[in-house]
Amino acid sequence: MSEPRLGGAHSLGMNVRSFVVAMVVMGLSFAGCFKPVPTADAPCPCAEGYRCCEAANVCRASEEACPLRPGDTTSIELRPLPATADGPGPAMAFGAELRHLASTPAAFATAGHSIYVAAQLTEGCPGDPSNLRRLTVSRFDVDGGSLHWAWSTPLGGVGEASASSAVATRDSVTVGGSVSGAFPGEAAHGQGDAFVARLRTDGSVSWVRQFGTIDFEGVHALATAADGGLFAAGVTQGTLEAGHVSGGGGELFVTRLEDDGRSRWVRQLGPATLVESLESWNGAPLALAWSLGGGVGGGAELSLVSLEEDGSKRFQLGPVLGSGGVARTFAAAESARLHAFAPDGLNHYSLLEQRVATDGGLEPAASLGPWPAANDELYAFTLAHRDDGVWYAAGAAPSGKVLTVTRQGLDGGREETRRWLFDGPGVGDAHASTSFVAPLGLAVMEDGTVVLLGDFVSTDCGLTNVRSLFLMGF
């Protein structure tokens, strides 16, 4: 009788050993092969270095916050908006108070049927400083004329962060602002740093980039580049561009970021206090910024800067338009239009327009008339443009309960004005001295729905000036 052969078992042992060796060579762990690949949206259980967000059933890096979902202990509550139409006009498509989103500096953007809002999340009364949490990005979906909360993702970090700008595509949302402290994996540089963060449409964080000097920086505006990268513009108190000699005080900076957040170039471009708008104009950045102290009598001046795609300067113009108010650009292939509200008496404004050619040729500023009517007094307003040559403006009067939205053609022809009265539960007569409602931003969705982000006084907590964010569409 022949001896029993152990070759099968021996061969199996060699195969296991070879498999383990092969995995080690490939940089994998033996135990890791029985765990899910640690992608941003992998379901639980999670690979080493990742933790399970049970409510959402997704894995997140250990230092990354879990996204919030409807039904979580701390969640966004959509409450009916205490606003009624004040006169004829198109009906409100949707409207809701975003309970637990504080009206600290906030930013929003739209893509498809989704609205993204970046703001501070609170656990208690909205706007109560003792309840402020980390900066949070939230997605709301519009379906059949109704607004639904999809998710909220708190951005990790030590210290406070606030968002001043947001842009969105079908694949992602990107927010920019300032932070004191550091985001996970990033380093703090000084008193306050600029940051840009990109999230996927499921709420997972794609990347965060933090940059700055020993002084203070902040991103004020973002624009999407043709290749999926970004242009970011803001103000720095230091020197971001190598070799640049700062004149002291705040200066405008524009930087080009790759799709993964890496910086391609940064330019500093002279005095600035606030960046009003940033657009991608023929594939290159066009920035509109205010500087204080440069005008007659130390007033504000508005300057326009156009760069080439490689960051070299195409032209820089200033002052343009008038002083005061909010300003926006509307860039087309051959020319750009600049719009700004100019003071025309106490709480009265006129809308100015100025056109600039791609070579920097500037036409004289022209008035499009008072907005929205000669007898209306405004204390807060915002502008938005639509690609088909229509712009929208929203404002509120010092009385504080009436919000006005106007649609107008770029030729100056006013098409319609809609007024909304904010009153009812949560808006009490005891606070008559308070500006009840204020518009913060306007955007136009792909289907033509105009979306307004604003804030108003909510008296649920018995406080005299607690404000909540709201969204409305029409």
C-alpha cells in the first residue's frame, strides 16, 4: 500500500502562504480582505481607521463627522413659513423655516432639484450663541413643489468656521469661508485662515483645503472652472503670493484650485475689503470687490479685476459704478454687465449698470431707475442673474415685515414685482422695532424656479432678536 499523499494539504498551505505574501507585497492586510473597501460611501461595518455612522449606515474617516439624517436626535426641522402674498403675482412654490440653522453668515447654491445651505447648526434656540455648533452643509430637495431635508454634514475642526460662498454641480457642492483653528488633516496658520471644502452629493466630504498667513484670510466668492476645478476669491491681511509686496491692510486675492483642491496659482491684486462676486468669464476669473477708504471722503470704491486662465492680469478697473449697496457681474462671451445699487437718498436706491468689453473697455454707468419703486425704502437687498438675460432683486423695508422680489430684463424693463408679508406665529408685535425679515441671497434653479435664502425673527425662545434661516421658491 502506498503512503498517503499530503500534497493536497501541502499545496493548500503553500497557496495560502503565497496569497498572504502577495497581499503584503501589494500593500494590503490579510484581515482587510474581509472588510469593505473604505470608500466614502461604503456601508458598515467599516475598515480600520473608519467608523460607522449608524443612522446613515455609511463609513466615515475617524476624524470626520457623521452626516445627519431625518429622524436623528439633532436634525433640521422644516416649519411653515409665516409669509403671505401681499398683492397679485406668482404663487409661492415652497417655503419653510430651517429650524436649527442659525442665521450667522450663511451661503447657498443650487444644482438640479437640490439646494445646498452652509450655516451653523444649533441644538437649542436658533441664533443663540451658546448653542452654536460646527459649520454644517445641508442638502434640501425640491419635489412636486415641496421642500424636503435630505442630509446635513457638520464639517470637523477646532474653532469656529463660517461660510461666505457656495457653488454646486450635479456631482458636488463646494463651500468657502474662514476658520479659526484647523480642520482635520489641515494646519492653522494664523489669526484666521481661508478654507474651501468640497462634499459629494451624498453628504460625504471629498476634501478640505485650508490656507493662510499669520494674519487673517477668508474666501468670499467661488466660481466653477470649465475642467471641474475652482476659482476662489477673498481678502488677505498678509502675503499669500510669493514675492508680492503688500501695501498693508486687506488685499484681494484670487486662486485657482484643481479638482482635488490643490492650488495651481494665487495672485494678490491690491486693496480690498469685500469680494462681491466672482465669475468664470471665457474660462478665466472675473472678480468684483469693494475697498474702503479709497473713495472721495474716504468712502467705498468698487473695482473689477479680470485675469487670464494662467493667473496673469488681463485688466483691472476702478472705480466702477457707484458706491454703496450690493453689486454683481453678469458675464457673457463678448462683454460683462455690472449692476449695483447706488444710494439715492436715505434708504432709497437706484440700480446702476455699466458694461465692460473683454479688452477692458468701459462704458459710462447708466441708471436703470429706482428699485423697486420710487416710494419704497430698503435696508437690505440682494441680486441674482439668469442666463437668458433676466435679473432678480430682493429687498426688505425698514418696517421689516415686507419682502419684495422684482424680476426685470437686462434692458431695464421691469416685468413683475412680488411682495410677501411676514407675520403670524413666531413673528410677534412685541418686536416691532426689529427688522423682521432680510434677504441673504438669490439663485435660479435649472427649471426656472427662483430660490431665496433669508432670515427672519423667530420668538419661540422668548428672545427679542433671535433669527432663523428660511428658504422660499417662486
